Amino acid sequence: MKQNASARSAVQSGSARKPRALRAGARLGVFAPASPASEVKTTAGLAELARIGFSVESLARNAEGYFAASVKERRAEFLEMLADNRVDALIGLRGGYGSNYLLDERLIEELGEPKCLLGFSDLSSLQIFLWQQRGWVTFYGPMVATGIAAGAGAPGGYDEASLLNALRKTDGGWTIALRGGSLVPGEAQGRVLGGAMTLVEATIGTPWELDTRDTILVLEDRAMKPYQIDRVLMHFKQTG
């Protein structure tokens, strides 16, 4: 996408800040920048993370309507877990709505060193912000109550080998069989950027508008009708 001057970021110089790879037994901090999750799914997700070798730090929260907590509490939780030396990585509780409430210039100033951060859906807003403003590499993958809770290889679950390779592997890539068909076959190389389609669209015009030049753009969303997808794609085209 074409960028205005305010949307230029540090990553355009080619610098990317990668987090440390995780070891077996690494401690994951569960943070909730968006919506709350059911106790049943949360409990199942925490048990599954323990099964695959992680220890977990999870805080009690007071849900506020459609949000997991107030903006102040969600922001403080995120920053506290980033600063906590006992926490090796952060994993989202679930998506929903509300991550974009955390984003402003003050957050940039309060960020410390990057940690592994795992999430998708509504967390796209936060992940794009961290990439554009600080060059942080984050991981687009399952969350505690969305993916992890259902179990490895289960419908609505996650791919265990791919997840562990992404978080722990340091000596090259791996392959994973993707379901679906291609409209145009071929090969491409580039950084993989993107996220939930409507949230990528929502960055347009902000200081953290996603710069997709020379990248492989990944877009996902759910419960969207064909005309709604077309409208977003047409907006992308019209904005350059």
C-alpha cells in the first residue's frame, strides 16, 4: 500500500527485531487486550499449553461489557507482562474486539525489549502497530481460548508441530500442508505480513498503516459475505 509521510516506519530501513526463541518449559503470560473468554475454554487452553511443555502466568480480570477489562487495566497488563523477567512470551486469551484501544504514541514510549507474542484476529491491530512502530516480529497463531482450547489437530484447533517450530526453531524453516486451492499457481518470496482483513483496512490513515511493499500479504476474516470482502479489496485498491 502507498504510505503517507506519517505512516513511514522504522522497519522500512530493513531492521526487524526478533524475540528470543522459546525453550521447553518457557513461561507464557496470558494477556487479554480485547474481549473476555469463557472459563471453560480458558481452563482447557491453559491445560493444553501445559501439556505441550509450557508453564503459564494468567491473571484474574473483571470483564467490562464486551471487553476483558477496562482500557487502563488491559494496557497495564500488557506492559507489565512485557516488563516481567519471569515471563518469556505473551499469548493472547482471545480476540473479539478492543485491541485498537491500546494504540497511541504513549504506548510506543512505554515498550521495552521485544518478547515472543502470539495471537491473531483482533490482535492484528496490536501486531501491526508493533511491527510498524518498532519493527517487532510477532507470531500469527492460536490463542488460549481460540485454537489452543480445542486441542492439537482437532476441528477449530491448531497444528502442534507448526506452532512449536515457529516458537522454538532457530535453524531454518519447515513445511506445512495448507488446505485449499490456488487461483494462480507460482512461487513468491518476501516477508509475511497481514492479519484480519478488516483490521488491516482499519490501519489505513493511521501512523501505523501497514506497509506491504515487497511482502507476501496474508488476509483472513470470518463471517464475511462475498460483497463485504470485495468492498475491502476495492478499498485497498483505491488507496493504492
